[in-house]
Amino acid sequence: MSKGKISRRALLAGTAAAVSAASAKILPAQESGTKDPTKVQGGPAKEVGERSRFEKPKRTYFSPTRQASNTPLQDLEGIITPADLHFERHHAGIPEIDPESYSLLIHGMVERPRMFTLADLKRFPAEAVTRFLECSGNGFRTYRNPEANKEETPQQVEGLTSTSEWIGVPLKTLFKEVGVLPEAKWFLAEAMDAAVMTRSIPVEKGWDDAMIAYGQNGEAIRPEQGYPARLFLPGFEGSSNVKWIRRIELADKPFMTREETSKYTDPLPGGKARQFSFVMDVKSIITYPAYPVTLTEKGFREIKGIAWSGRGKIVRVDISTDGGESWNKATLQEPVISKCHTRFRFAWDFNGAQATLMSRATDETGQTQPTHVELKKLRGPGTSYHYNHIRAWTVRQDGSIVFGENA
Amino acid sequence: MSKGKISRRALLAGTAAAVSAASAKILPAQESGTKDPTKVQGGPAKEVGERSRFEKPKRTYFSPTRQASNTPLQDLEGIITPADLHFERHHAGIPEIDPESYSLLIHGMVERPRMFTLADLKRFPAEAVTRFLECSGNGFRTYRNPEANKEETPQQVEGLTSTSEWIGVPLKTLFKEVGVLPEAKWFLAEAMDAAVMTRSIPVEKGWDDAMIAYGQNGEAIRPEQGYPARLFLPGFEGSSNVKWIRRIELADKPFMTREETSKYTDPLPGGKARQFSFVMDVKSIITYPAYPVTLTEKGFREIKGIAWSGRGKIVRVDISTDGGESWNKATLQEPVISKCHTRFRFAWDFNGAQATLMSRATDETGQTQPTHVELKKLRGPGTSYHYNHIRAWTVRQDGSIVFGENA
């Protein structure tokens, strides 16, 4: 990113020295393998556009079974994640569903059980919200074994989180439609994939901001995100946002499915476990500078990253460059939206000494990120979900960067 | 969209009758050509996702030279336009530009002329805004000759408008960097395409909300949108948002380029013309029901569409179903963002009589859309840009729909 040396004051104030003309090394067009674009007729319009051949963002897999893929956080700008780069997690692959054969049944403790086609769902007043979605297992390898996973990118460390504009019908509209009974305290959400994924959700979430989403970033939801319709629960762990949803059953207690008993509970020290830990806690990660970037020169550059919380808006991100000894407030980039990725930046001088960069986010409920040691003490080494501890990157004297344990 | 008959009250209130179980005709999976998805292993995660094979949104061309393509407005939900479906307009094709060879020169009436590489631009504090962009020629065929263009979709009538999250550096940051002199009143923006597109912009816009954008919907801007960087002027006509920008020159008067003298001026009756008519006026279009939809049954359905204004927020959209005799207020869908597509909806009973559907938007400055007759009187039949008159769709007794002249 940084080619010339610039001063901290210049970087902060945007004054003359911040970007010197000397830093602008313009390659002649022939050296880059492209012709002078003002001398050649350009390409025609296309039915569906493509990325520049110089941009190749890709999701990555951490397992050969390819039941998950991670968003390239370090390649993105702004807050929207392009739909084709949104992280994936599925338990029996991505089903192919003909929208004409799709239906959603809502039954159980309701006055009027009903089946809704996709066209039915689209006839109700829609809403559109920009929100993050995160897998509760995001960050498991660096929690479990940071020493063995030092050469990991932000995408590999934390790429099971993405942000979209989600479009659909509020679940409360459907609840009114079927007449949910006051005795109903929970609902079951069931998928039509080969795993028949099922989760129990408190009915309050249905009356609050839950949505049956059929749109994502302006178009139909993508197959790996639940085409043609999914449950979307802003701020709740990814697995509870049941994709390819075909059935909702209202009841007076949770259903104790496999995915909330055997899986998606958090083991605690002493053989206990916490269950129904839906809300994704406040979290952040520095996406630049980070592995595999090497800082080839001393001088100022901007530390950049994203922060998010399932409880509401991010109100503050603090940055440490000395491994947590001292902290300073980062700048938050507008727009700051509730339950949505929020960008932050902080000017930092790399003086050639080893440095440990950390980000610590705080949300509007006052929650803040614990250290790795604090979280491990609370949850034990065997926990499988909800790793929201402070992440660190170690910048070595030679400018190379690795994921750093936050001890 | 609508299969069963429903009452207006039910549609508005979301009560029991709005969507009847009887309307849910679920096709057995085998009839749709797909297998029961709960019985087959689904597909694996992919590096870059693809749309469902049941969804094939495409841009369309209105000219065989393919120097423009239109967004499929009738296929979209929410406010974001997927980047690969954003409308296109270029004057000498889409150039291929190596980001390593890219530079932006800012000079003329400045204290410190400078060249910025793409990396330089990305080091400044970024901003992200969700805004529409519209070609000033959008709607020209139906303005000029509505009778000859009755069988046109919303995409064909009005598809040269799209909305993105735009990410970049505020131009005022660069203006401070180079020290724009107080005598500077205009700036020239010059592209590095084969047309070397040039436009003069009032310097006030540079100090206001202009941006050098390098990101779109979370990722690098697409080639047809100006990769690797473009000028973005919220609310201004598309052609002034110079793509592939390579040079900005500050001066005390406009440069009178071809694209603001021979083109992009608005002829008026009496042989005069108005020039530098940058701001896109308040506008709207109904995207459902519209050609080629046929309403096969009487009954209630929702009229839906989008409204936008280059002057600020949409505050009101009125709907007429009787060709402008009477008007009623539509519901605006949140979020309502300044200089951004805003969705509206209105419940309507198709009783089998011919009907003429119209939408009329009003923005926060109090501007509203004129009728076709009013606009033609003001501008004459030969005008080439800024067609913001009220659009109409005629629903015939047989339920077929055509673009309707608003006389």
C-alpha cells in the first residue's frame, strides 16, 4: 500500500506531504501488458458484467469437504459483501430448489396453519436491511491453536462473516397472518436441504426483527445462502438463520434438535455447557496490515479493519500497537449501522521495531472484547463457538506479519 | 404474482384472508425437473458463487453498437443493483486499465499540482455512500415516440438508472491536498478511454459531495463503471461522473468540451438550449405490474416501483390508476436514502376495466414530476436529455399491459 514515507500529521490532516508526487511511479502502458487505452477501441456492453482481469477475489476453504468457504475480507472495501463472495456454511451441500415447487408451512400453536408459496411471500410488504451474518465457529482454529496457525490471512482467520442487504417479509407479518397463540414461546425452523437442518428460536425474535429473506444485494438470494428463501435473524449465530426454510412450527418449548444439543452448544470448564447462545458478541479484526503483507519501509500507514456486534451498533474501536499495553481510539467510517460490519482506521508509525497490533471493539450495550486469556478462562480450551476475543497481528522487525497470540 | 383473489383490506392489514392456503399450489419436486432436495447431497462450496439456474437477470441493449445496456429493474428487490447488472454507457467502449499503470493528475489553478497512484488514493480516509446513478438520456424513446414503443419493459423504458454502494476518497480531500486556489470556479474531468471523455464541473460540487470512487458494492469498481477509479457526483447526470478518470484541471471558467456543447445540452423551443443541466430531476417508474405482465384474474395486487431524485430524499409518491384523474399516496419502503432509489408500493383492485397506472414522485425540495404534455411544452419535441415526466402503463380489459402515453 505505502510507497513513500509520510508524516503522521500529514496522514491525519491530509496536508501536502501526505502523498508526494515522487511516490507516483507510473508504469508506461506497454510495461503492464496493456495498450494505451486512449488509442484502442474498448470492449462492448455485456448482458452480465465481469470483474476486471486484474481483480480476482476468491473465497477459500479450510476443509477438503468444502462445506464452508471464507470471504476475502482483506480484498473488500465499504460494507457490502458481493453476493458471490459471501461466506458459506452448509451441512449437506447446497440443494437445488425450483422456486415454483417451493413452499413454507407455518403451523403448530397457531390459529390458522398455512402454506405460503414464494409468490405469496413476495406479495406482503417487504423490508430491506443491511446486516452482517457470522458463523458461530468463526475463528476456531486461532482460538484453539494460535501457534500452529500463524501464517493465516484475515480471510482464513475470520472470513466466516459477511454483510448483505437482505430483503424479505418480516416474520411478524406471517405470525399475524397465521395467528400465533400467546402460549407459543419457541418456534422450530426446518430446512429443505439433505441435512434437514433444524433449530429452535425464541418466539420473541420472530416478533422482533426476524425476516423470511428472498433477496440479497438487490437480486434473488444466492443458492448457498438459501435460495429461494431463508430465515434471517439479525445478530444471531449463522446456523440459526435456517436456509432453504420449508417449515416453521410454533410450540411452548424448544425442540432440542441435534443442532442445538450435540452441536452449537458451548462447552464450559467443569463439564457443563451453555445452550441457545444465539447472539454474536462484539468482535473486530484488523484487515490491513496483516499476513501475508510485508512492510518494506518504515513510516506511517493506516491500520484498517472491520468491527461488528449482534447486539447493536459499534460505538468505539480501540487500537493497540504494543500488544495491549496502551490503547488509542480509531476513527469509525460512516455509515455505522446496527448489527452490520463497521469500518475503522488508525494512523500508525512502523519504526522498524517488532510491534503487536490489536483491535478492541465496544458496542452500544457496553460490551467489549475480552482477551484470549480471559475468554479461555471463562469457556475452557474445548469450546467450539463464539470466539470474540481480541485478535493480534505481530509485525516483525523485517516487516513481515503473522497472526499473533494474544496471551 | 397474484394467484388467488384477496380483499383490499386483507392486503393492507395482512389479515388472514390475504394469502389463502388454497393459493399455495405446490408442485411435486419431480414435475419441476429437480429431485427432492432432502434426498440428495447438495453441491460443494465454490471460490466464486453463481446465481440459481432459475434466475437469469440480464442487461439489455437498445442499440446494435452496444455502447449502453439497461438494468433489469423489474427483476430486482431492495435498493442495491448487483454490480454485474448496473447499467452501462460508454462512448468508445470499455478500456482495459492495469491498476499499476493508473494515475490521476490534479493541476491547473492549484498550489501544488500532483499525480496520485491508485495506492495513493486508497491511503486517504475513505467514505462509502449508497446513491443512484442515471444516464441523462434515460427514457428518450418513450419521450420522443411513446406510440412506437408501447411494448417495452421497465428495463427498456427506464433501465439507465442503478444504485450502488460507492466507496472512495472525497474529492475535497484531494482539493485540500493540492491547494485549490480561490479563483478556481470549475474543473475539467478527463477520462483515459478512447473517447477521452471530458466534462466541466462547478468547483462547488468538488467541495460538496464529489468522490473519486474505486469501490462499488464492497469490491473493486467494475470495468464498465470506470475501473480502477471514476469521478462520482451524487445526483448529477451520468456522463458528468467521468469514468477511468486520469486528469482534473482547475480553472476559472468551464472548458466548453464537445460533451457539454454539441452533446449533453438540452434544446429548447425557439432554437435556444440549456447547458450544464447537471442535476437529475425527481422521477419514478412502476416496475410491477408492467409490460410484459398480463393480469389473468381480477382482484387486488400491489403496484410497486422505484422513485429517485438528484436533489435529495424522496418524501412522497402518489399513484393514479385512472390516468391522472385522482391520486393516492403510496407507501415508501425503508430505508429512504438521499439521492438513492426508493421503493414504493400501493394496493390496487383490478376490476377488469381498462386502467392507466401512473406514479408521481416528490422530493424534499418540493420538486415533483410534470406530465408528458407539460414537459414537452417546456422543452419541445427535440430535447435529448432529462426526461422526468410522469410515466404510465395502460392495463387493458384483457389484463395485458403496455407502456401508456401520458397525454
